[in-house]
Amino acid sequence: MMRWFNKTRIEAIINPHTVPVRIERVDSHAIIPTYAHGDDACCDLYIIENYTIRKGERRLLRTGIAVEIPTGYEIQIRPRSGLAYKQGLSLVNAPGTIDAQYRNEITLLAINLGQLPITLHRGDRAAQMCIKPVYKIEFEEVDKLSDSDRGLGGWGSTGK
């Protein structure tokens, strides 16, 4: 019974915006994600291997962790703004989605958009993740959509 009252469960009671997520280290070098500051929206993901990513190259970066997300939620994986700005490191599919039923290792599909090779080391923070509720779309087919102020304008139709 003491397992129910672990730190995560107590924080969920104190902060109703906390969602318990089970995590497994699938590699001995894995580092559990951490929040840099108490009120951060996302926590940092660490990599478990050394990588050099050439200009324009895409690489899968291993985190060594797998998660069990509660039904009704997704985890989003996003680039770290500092690495994106300073070195050009981004994620190809940002934000990436991890569905509740996914149980394999979290990997990061990184891309070097900078001008120089990027070297990352085991233990570096390479991306960030947050948890979000999932809302299902209930489609209602109609013969015609209602009019709007925007009309049929598309890419760049509102100006600069």
C-alpha cells in the first residue's frame, strides 16, 4: 500500500496539473528527465550516446527511456530553444507525439539546420517533453461549411 503514496502521487494531489507517468530505463546510461525550474512547462530529455551531426544530416538520438502514458494524454517532444538558436539543432517532426499505447524507447529525430557539425555527448540535454490531454475529433460531414471573414484565403492571404 505504501507504493500508492509515493512522491509522484503526493505531488499529483498537491498539484492537480501533475500527471503520473511510469518510466523505465531501457539502457543503464539513461537519465530520468528533469525540470530545470519548478514552473517549466517541459522537462529535459538526455541522450545516452555521443553523436556528431553534420550540416543537413538527420539522426536518431537515443534517450534510453520508455514511458507508460495514461490514456487520454500524449507526450510532445520539442527542440530545446538554446540548441536551436545557438547551433541549429532541431527535430524533424517537431512537435513529435508519443501516444499512450507506445512502449518502446523514446528516440529523437534530430536535424542539424546549422552551418557547422554539431557534437553532442552522452548525458547532454537534447530535447524537451511535456504532457498534454488528448481530445478526439468528432467529424460531422456537411454539404457546405459556414462562411467566415477569411473566406478561402490560404498561405499568406492575410498580408506579410
